[in-house]
Amino acid sequence: MQECHRRAPFLFFNGNTFADVARQITAAIFADLPTVRRREVISAVAHYIAGVLPWEAMAGIVESLTETADLKAGDGVKTLRGSLHGVIVKILEDGRVVWKPDDTASNLTALPEGLCRED
């Protein structure tokens, strides 16, 4: 699809058309993902098609967001956009995760699909 976009078969540089087609296809393929993760995968693929994200980065984003969240206390995690990093403190009975962001004294509670394991 990116190759088609670069060949510009339509007038007025309709890259948004190709990105929207990619969004729709990606949404269908990843329909089973939690909403937050699905939105990020869709965004990454659309940015790749538009030519603003290299293949390696897009593939890495998609791979990390499609991993199942099997988190446990002591695991290093980050938010989906990578703006906060920290460590899991405990897993609550309802499945939510209590984690401590780096350089803070606060604990945050999140759904596991809102966090990615950090290598």
C-alpha cells in the first residue's frame, strides 16, 4: 500500500486516502485487541503508509502492542506511548495493575492493556 501511495496514482497527493484504507484494514485485522492498543496499532500502520514512520519502528510497535500482558510484581513497564516508565508493585484481584513510575513516590493503578513490558 505504501508503494501505491508513493506512486501517487491520484491527483492532489491523496496520501490520506491510502492511510484511511490502511486504518480500516488494520482495525479489522486487530479487532480482538483492547481499544487502546488497537488505536495505537492503527495509528502506527497509517503513519507507516504515509511515509512518516519507518518499517522497523512500525513493526516494533505492532509487535509490542499485540503481546499478551502477562505482568507480575517486579516487572518493568512503560505506558503505551512510552511517556512513563516504572515497575509493577502488585496485581489486584480484579486484574488491574498497581505500578510505581520511576522517580516518584506515587503508585498508579492501570489496566494491564494500558502498559507494555519493558525489556
